[in-house]
Amino acid sequence: MLSPDDRQLFVNAIQPPDDYHFDRGVGTTFTLDLLTLLVAPLSLALYDRASIDEALQDPLVLLEGLRRYADRLSIFCQAGYISIPRKENYLYRYLEDIVVEVQAPKGGVFHPKVWLLRYISDDGPIVYRLLNLSRNLTFDRSWDLILQLDGKVADRKVGYSRNRPLSDFIRTLPELAQRPAARRIQQDIDLLQEEVRKVVFRLSYPFQGSPEFYPSGIPGYLSYRFSKPIGRMMVISPFLTRPFLGQLSKRGKNHVLISTLSSIDNLSSPIRKRFQHLYVLDDLADLDFEEEVDTQDDGTEKEDQKTRDVELTGLHAKLFVLEDGWNATWLTGSANATDAAFRGRNVEFMVALNGRKSRIGIDKILGEEENDFSLRALLRPYPYMRTRPEEDEAKIQVEQLADQVRRWLVASEMHLEVKTADQSLFNLTLSRGQHVPEPEGEFSIDCWPVSLPPTHCLPINRDSLQDEWVFRNLSILALTSFMAFQVTARTEGAKYSARFVLNLPIEGLPAARDDHLLSAVIANKQQFLRYLRLLLAGESSYGSPVEWTQAGIGQSAYNTAWEDLDLPLLEDLLRALSRSPDQKIDRIAEIVAQLRRTPEGHQLIPEEFDGLWDRIHQARETLK
């Protein structure tokens, strides 16, 4: 149990069940990486990891994945904790309308990692999938947990009371937003929170009964109270605080703690003595896996955004195992063993699972020492006798100042406005909506659109603070609501930079931006014809990953435009007209109409195809 060779990737966890396809869904995360979010639509299209790695190199496949699925997702994340992408990409535009920045109403942070996904099929019942994770939506290689619960919508008028906490959590999300969520997002939330009340989530062996949901930090809900008797307990958490763990560990005996060196170091000696075993991850454990999990964070501590190129390393999982007699309870989700997580300041989400101690208890989880693929194989005892690093007070102060500036920028309610500079260039103005007193200390700020490299940054220095900053003469493709900020804080003997993105309200975006983006990605006539093949791929309405990535690749990619209009392509168009006109022909019609709206796009359509398409389009109109 929790064996390191029993692995699940997030990209696989969100893929639809057999004979189903993704309809809509919501995800929550503390930190967010935009490149990781680009991957999500491909995963929802049944891509495995190998296919995704290949598709990320193909802008046409990325484009189609985003056009098909992005506007069915809603992603809620902590304001000020979107990571700056490692590389600029115009396709981030498709994420602007689905990312909603939120704040915890009680002064902590928004820290849940919940995904609720709705899948539909032609003849089956509606299926929901709940993913409750300890990981954020970022690339990272630390050890995490994923709890996956699937269930069908029951045919009943009244929902199950046990699902109300989950329903209320989903319903509350738009109320935490920095600004009102888009109408589409609100409509999706309304459907999901209403329908999930009627879902029967089934637990598989060795767990018993039904899952119990524990949101916290939202109106009407407190955190899990640990009110049941505890005979023995295991805590897995990268972050700890003395008051919470000290109070919790008073109950029972022979406890087990798995955490990080620095977190255990900060516990008092009396608290450490309450644990029979103290473990840290053994970074030298010889386990050669090449999978990706996620970023290390906590709502109360500085997040670690370092990524590693090889094996998984570092602890990010959160799990509480509570034993009482013959029974045991797992409590898993986003909450660390900290006061902020369990005293109501943070927004968190936990799920409790119950079963027999002999099947899901602490010893069963740890496994045998001689088993190389047990959880115990990843651990080593906490080294009491070692030289502990001294805290760098200057470093702590400068990091705290950078975080204060981050919060100040969020509170300033900045917004963007686009104005035409000439026929093809635009000025993007960044303004402050609220005049909040700036933090005390020495700091500087650089800002730039994520669609451009950092060399296009404008300085926002405290000694020349003003109300607006103008990015001049930008192309239409460079316009975006995602603005990157680099805050550099300084103190005597220390310097620290915090880098993040804000998704800001924007006015004046030209209506033709998406048309120009489409023509920029398609780029030439051969790519246009390959995109047609991609849209027509597969007998189903969605097509398989192999068909997507291989569509149009090969000799035809080097032929002239007319030679690409071969018999198979014509047959595919006619087949789509007769079998799935609403799913394929209408999508092609949308693409052709967009390309025709710009001079650059119109040139991408072969003249021979124009005449052929007009006849197919007319036939489609007669079928409506």
C-alpha cells in the first residue's frame, strides 16, 4: 500500500473512462504553471504522456486541443501564485478566460487541489470523477498523493447529504474570485454543484463505506476536528507547526511522523519524543522513475519552485492515518500539519476514508523493511545528531518583504487597457485601481506581458511610483491579460526575487486577435491542409492521440497545396458531412471563416479548396 512502484500520473487521472468524453469540469490549485495547464486539454483528449510530449512540439495539435477543451475547464488558483512560463507562447491566450484568481476569505491562502470532472457518452449515464490531490497544477518531481473517486449520477430528485460539503465547496468558488467570474464559468459551476449532490462515489477494497468530505476556510465549514479517539497516528506532511502537532500528538502513543529535515528540526524536543519513529525521505533511494508530479508548496511557508530533471525527490504528500482499535481512518488532501491549515485561515479540502486497521493501518502502509518497493524503502530515520544549519535572518526578512510586495500588487487591483497605436500596432496600459499603501523596505518591480520575453519589461520602482505604465507598439498577438511581475527585494546582505503572473482584467482587445492567432499558428497552406486532416481524424467525434499527432504528417506535407487535396481527404470531408456534420464540418466552417477574416489567413486557404468547400458548406446548410 502506497508502494512507490504503484504510480498514477495526473495526465492519466483526468482522462475519460472508456466510451466517454469530457464535458466540463473545475480544478483548484494553490500555484499554477501555465505550460502545465496547456497540457490538460490534451490529457482530456485521451493523450498519454508519450503522446503529450510529442504534441507539445506541435502547435497545431496544441491549438486544436485548446480549441476543443479549454473553454470547458475552469481553474481557480491563489492570486499572485501563477508561475511565469519558461518560454513565451501566444497559445496562452486560450487560458486567459478559464483562469480565475481567488483569495481566502479569512486571511490565509487558497490551498485546495480538487478537480471535479463531468464525462458523458452517447448512451450511458453521466459520470463524475473527483480528484483530491496533494499536488498543484505545476511540473515538479516530488512525491505526492492522488485520490480518485468515480461515480454515476443517480436518478433521484434529492441529493445525498453526504455530498453536500463537496457541492457547497464547488458552489463557493466564484464567491472567492478577485473579480466576477465569466458567465460561462458560473453556469458550469451551477451545474456541477447541483449534479454532484446526486453522485454515488464508490470506494474500492480495502476501504469501506462512503468517502467523507471536509472543506475548510469557506463560509459554514470548519476543518476536520480530529474528534474521534486516536490510539496511534501517522502524519505525512512536508510542513509542520508546533502548536498544531503538539496538540494532536498528545493523544495516543507510538506515533509515526514523516516530514522534512527542516520541519522536524523546528519541533520542540517534547513533541519529537511523542513519536516512536521520525522519518525523512531518503533522497539516495535507488528508485529510477521518470514521471512527473508536482511543485512543493504550503500556504504558510515559502514555496519551492525548483524542478529536478531526474528521479522523483522531495516530499509533498499529505496524509493523516488515525488508528482506533480494529479500525483506521485516512485523511488526505491539501492540508499540511499546520495551524493555518486546520484552524480555518486557509481554504483546504480533505477527504476521509475508513477501513480495517489490518488493511489500511500504519504498519500496512509502511510495509516490510526488506521489501524494496515499500514506502519504508523510501525513508530513513531522522538524524538527531547532526549539525543543523543556522537560520539566515536577512534571507528570511528579504523573502518576507518580497511576499508583502506581491500581496500589495494583488491588492492594488491593477487592470489593462488596449489602445490602437497605428493600423497594426497597439499600446497596452497597466493601471492601478486601488491606491494601497506600499510596503516599507527596498524593492523594485519589473513587469511585462507573458507573450513577450523579459527583455520587454518596464521598471516599476518605488522612488518613481506612478498610476500607469504603457507598453508601446505591441503586435496584436502580443496582447494578453497575463502580466508577469518580478519583485526584487533587498536588505543588508541579502537579495531575493519573487516571479509570478497576474491575470488582469483587460479592456479594448481587438476582435480580430483570435483570427490573427489562428493564421499565425497554421502559418502556411500545407499546415492548413494538415489541420483539416487533424480535424477529420478518426471515426469518432474526437479521434485518437495517434490519429491527431500523425494526421497529415508524411509525404503530403511536402507536396503542393493542390496535390494535398487527394482522394482520401475528399472522402473524409464527404464522410464527415454525412456522419458528423455538427462535430467536424461545422468546426471546419468555423476555422475557414476565421481565416477568411484576415488577409494573412485568407492566403493560407488554397484556391482549389475554396470552391470545393463552398459546395460542401452549402450542402451542410441544407441539412440543418
